[in-house]
Amino acid sequence: MAIPRQRIRLPKSAWWSAFRGMLRGDLWDGPDIQRFESAFADAIGAADAVAVPSGRAGFRFLFAGLQLEPGSEVICSAFGYPIVPFLVKSLGYDLKFVDCEMQTLGMDPVALEASISDRTQAVIATHLYGVPCQIREIAELCKSHNAALIEDCAHCFGASVGSQKVGTFGDGGCFSFETSKVINTMGGGMVTVRDSDLGKRVRDAGNQEPRNGMRWLARRLLKTSFEAAVTNPILFNLGVYPALRLAPRGRDGEDRFASGYHGDEVSMAGKMGRYTNYQARLGFKQMKAAAKQNERRTANAERLISQLRDKATFQEPAGPDVRPNYMLVTTLMPNLREVADQLLRVGIDSKHLYMRDCSRMFDKTAEFPNAARAEREALHLPAHPQLSAEQIDSVAAKVAAVLADQSSIVAT
């Protein structure tokens, strides 16, 4: 059987919980929001946590709470999700990029040190695919230049550096609860802060948003149910996998359907509003299982990487005391399209073009070679926690065979 790149799970009792919430009248407001926020802050080790309608909304509320001066310089990694630099520019700040480094694919502290200045008011450091960036070095640079540090933790719930969880190194951290994330509340996110006054300002900004209604809830339930269905191994093999095999290429030669979700959606449409008591109830229940899921995900990732380390280059932690959650196992493939096509033919669904070289989209005055390379070569292999050890071994064997075949083609 073919193996999907990811497995989306409908939160347990999602439909039943929605029905009960309608009967009780606590779908939108209720005590579960505060309970979830408190549990999340405790799990991360943050002073406060604020539930938000989306990760990108969390960035907007956090910027409002930081009260940066108009025109302030904000530095982002050139390789990442385009919504981050989009928000920086749309809020009237002066956007500046620095390159990534190729081990963690996160912001390069050396490049940051060369670029940060007294004009810099904030730095956004992204932890990509569940592997923390070199956040300790970045935090020290921000501290020495009196710049605010924001951590983009959308992929990284539960990951740590030393004894400290990601999301607590900076002034604020933004987490995502979209369907593919470790905690899935069918949308939404959490902002963590080190200062309770900042937390209050973030919460006040969120409370000014209007409530979403029943149509929004129905769309969320149906969308997540659909994603859970099509990534179910049975339905995936019956319908999705054949469609992936037959999908035509676009004019640029890129099969957007087969390559997975692309990191070029820079709209805020459908991402604002208020986080609901219903979602918080789902999230709180998942908190108990998240650590176990991360352990399984990490075990699968490490098993896969160990069998392929001598054959391919992988994104990996920057030190022995860094504990990733490996939301996605990422390898760098110079001949990515050929490898992805061949893997699909042998039943391994992979994902690419998730993150982008954002400098090419927002600032074409400078080149960032590592970001450009990461966009060209980053390929994500399936290692989600629902896969057995035997399935991981099968993925490893098929990847090894494809790489050997590619090497023989190059040699001839």
C-alpha cells in the first residue's frame, strides 16, 4: 500500500462535542478557554498563554501588544512561510531578511549578527518542521541589541533546547493548531509571553475581534473531516494516490497537487475572529496525548534518518541537548523533482515547496543562497506517528533504492 505524506486526524468527539456545545450554549464562550491557556502555559513554562483564532492572527496581536514604533526594522529569516514577512510589511514595518543555515534550516545567527543594528526593533525566528533553530544564539544577539524576539513555533509544540521549551526564549511565541499540527483544533493557535502585561495587551487585541458563527464552525468540521478521510490509508490508496499519479503538470513543470500544500498563501481571509470555547475543549483534551504522540513521531523520524543518513542530507538539531518533535522529516535533495516523482511511483508520497525563499517574493534587492537552495531541495518524507516501525523501514528501503537508481542515472 502507498503511504501518505501526512495523516490528518479529526479531533476525538469533534462532532459530538459541537452538538453538546450547542445544547449547553458554551460553543463560543466558557471556562475551557482559560483552562486550555493555563495548561498550555504550564506545559511550555511561559508566564502566560493567550488562545488566538490562528497563528497568523497571533502574530498580528503580538505586534499590537509589543507597541513597536511605526517604521521599525523587523528581521525575518529569508526561508520560511511568507505570511510572516507579509504581516511585517502590511503593518508598516521595515522588513529585512537574513539567510538561513543548512543544518536546522532556521535563521543563521552569524548572518543575523552581521545584519542586526540599533535600528532593529524585533527579530522573528522560525523553528521549521519541528526542529528548533539556533535560538540561544539568536536570543543573545537580540538581548545585546535590545530587540524584541518573537518565536514562530507553528511546527514545534513540545520541542526544547536544553531544559527550556521553544516559545519561551523570546518576548513572545506563536503556535498553530491547524489540522496538520501536533495539537489540532481545526484552526486557531496560542501566543505565549514572558511578560504578563504583554499577555494582557495580546488578549485585549483578540477580544476586539467579532465572534465566528455556525457557518464557520460547519466549514471547519467539514474541512477537517474531509482531510482526515483522504489521508486515511484506505481512502488514500483507493482515490488520492491514483489521482496523484495521474495529476498533470502545470506550465512551469511543477505538479502543485502532487507536491502538497504550498507556502505561498499570504491572505488573512478566514484567519481572524475569536478562538472558541469549543476549540479550547478539543485542545485541552489533546494536551494529554501530545507528549506521547511526539515521542512516537520522534522515534519514527530517528529510525528513518538513521537508515538513510549515509545516503542523504537531513535537517537535524544543532546540538545534543536539542530535542525536536520532527513534525516533518526533511531531507535535502538536489534532484528533488526526479526523486519525488520516482518515490510516488513506488508508493511513497512526499511533500515539497512548503516553505519558500521569501526574499524572492518580498525583496528582490539581495540574494540569499541558502534560502534559495532550501526552497529547491527540501523534501519531506512520511514518518508520522501512525506509521509502524515496519512501515518506516519500508519507506527507508524504497528511498534508498530510489537514491541508488538516481545515482546510477547520474553516473551514466
